[in-house]
Amino acid sequence: PLYCACTMVIDYSKFDNLEDSDDEQAPATVGKPAGGAGVVGSSSSKVAVKMDNTRKAVGSVWNTSNYHWEEKNLDKFGKETLKKLLQTEMSEEINYGDINLTVASKPSVETIDGDTWSHIRKGKSVCGFNFEIKIKYEGTVQSSGRTDSFAVTSEFDFMVDDETDIPLSWTRGSELPFRKSMESTIRSHLSSRLQAFADELQRLAMEKAQGVQGGKSAPAIQVGEHNKSGKKV
């Protein structure tokens, strides 16, 4: 007798009329974008990053009672750290019906521009940032018997104390029936990277403030205030 070891190819078409469960639906409206060559679909949803700007801090020796405005420019740290965190590899498991799927991607930051700072005022350490980011998630979604590729781009502003609107534009893979679950997974990964940046920024700002007070480094001082246009005055 002859035996054949075959791999079953999964047919996603049987799910064409299957509605997503409440857990799978992303809080976004899916539709055609207004423009963009090669973009076949887009959706948008907001994420929020938590910042603790109530921490007590100490400034330079000259800063009596840590009362006066004392600001440090952290632009180089901000861009390098945020880019590194955003390009962290993603590998997540999702379920669609009775199918287990692995979504994998190595995100690439196409553009990142903006500024980062920390300041001390009235004994409080306050961190801030203002970025314009364009990032691309390109990878595969794999089941036991099938592999599909996808490409998703997101272009957004990332600013302290503001909710971040995360639009997703599909250039490949928008026809996949579990697209909403993938969007939720991508946003979750992206949100975790943004939060990791905020945590790392606060850690560095506290270390610098303590180092200045202890005489470990010279103070980098810029008097003024910061506005969302990115200008220090």
C-alpha cells in the first residue's frame, strides 16, 4: 500500500461571512483612504501613554529649593531610544475561529523627527516629547498549513499628554479575513513600545537630576518653556 504525508492547506474563504466576535473587533472604522498610491485600506484608533509628572526631583546646586526652571535637552537620547524600541521584533499569537495564527514582523522606522526634554520646576521633574513618526510593519501571518504576507504603514504624531491617533494603512494583506485582529495586535505592540519609551525617558531624567545634584555631571541648563511647535523660548 502507498501512504502520502500531506499538509492540509487552510481555505480562509469559509470565514468570509463570519463576523468578528466582540473580543476581535478593534475600536476603529475601516474604509478606503482619501489618497495614497498603492494603499488599499486604512483604519484609525487612539492609544494613550501614561506619564508620571508628579515625581519629586532635585536640580543643580545653584537652584535654591529646586524652585527655578531648569531644562535639559534630550533630543539625541529621545530619537535613538524611541527608534530602537519601535523596531523591536513582533511575534504574537492570535485566534480566528478554530485557527491558531502567528503574526510576525520586524518593524522599520522610515522617519522620526522631533524633540525630547526634561525640566525641573518647583521641585517636580517633568518630561516631555514631540515626535512625527512613520513606521512600517512588514511580515507574515502563519498557520499550520498556510503563510500569507502583509504590509502595514502608520504615520502619526506622538506628543506628551496627548492621546496618540494610530492610523493603519494596508499595502498588502488587506483581504485577510482576520484583518481586524491583526490591527489590534499591531496597535498593541506599537502602544507597548511607546509606553516603554515614556518609562525610559522618566528614568533617565531622574538619573540626570540626581547626578547633577551630586556633582557627577555639569548641569545642562536652558531657561524657558516648551510649546508643541517644538520651539524653546
